[in-house]
Amino acid sequence: MKVSDCMADDVRIIGPERSLQEAAQAMAEIDAGVLPVAEGDRLVGVITDRDIAIRAVARGLPPTTEIGKVMSAEVRYCFSDDDSEDVLENMGDIQVRRLPVLNRDKRLVGIVSITDLAAQGEAMLAGEALGAIGQPSALHSQSL
């Protein structure tokens, strides 16, 4: 199965100059824990609810702080025509639960979660990936 068969294609993006409060409000509106961050048509990062909690709130930063100051700037992604099994294996390797989905022109076309992939028949592989994601690792430090 291809990623395009199970990804969410109604992705909301936000700019790095927008505030943490705006990001949190957008996440609440769409009931999601992640927003891709873009400058123009270029993906420059992602902001997660965890980024807001650990990198901002825990440090006492105000809600007016720009997203660009706390977002995860290392963008991991997959392509819409990638095979879902390969993407799940990659998610386990890089220990992420969600990935922005790009077309081959590197334009954002969606977002895929481990849950999306599991719901489309990849439950066993999703379980293996989730097991790898849950392992202690220094891959994703919340320190800036």
C-alpha cells in the first residue's frame, strides 16, 4: 500500500513567525498534536504539543513566543508514493509517530501517522514500529 492511500490530506500549516498560542489554538481546532511549519511553500519544521510543553511552557516562555524559536527544525518526511511498510520501518528507526508527506516535487500534500497506517491493514508492522519508537534513545532531545 502507498502512503497516499492512508494519509490525511487536509493538513493545516503554520508559519514560524506565528505565536505558540496560535499554534496551540490551531491544534485544538483540528484535534491534532502536530503542525507542519512552512515559509512560503517550503517546509522548515514541525511544531508539536510536546515542543510547546517542554521547550516553551517548562522554560517559562510566553505564549507570544514565535514558533520558530521552539519548533523541531530537522524535518523528517516521506513521499506520497512510498510503500507503507517502508515508512513504518523508517518511523521505528527514527522514532517518530507522524511524518509530513511530500510529493516528488517536495510539496507538502499530507501527513501520515502510525495510527493511519495501522488502520489500513498494517497493524502488525505498526506495532513493531511503535515498539521501536518507545525505546529509550537520544534521537529526540527536547533540549535546544
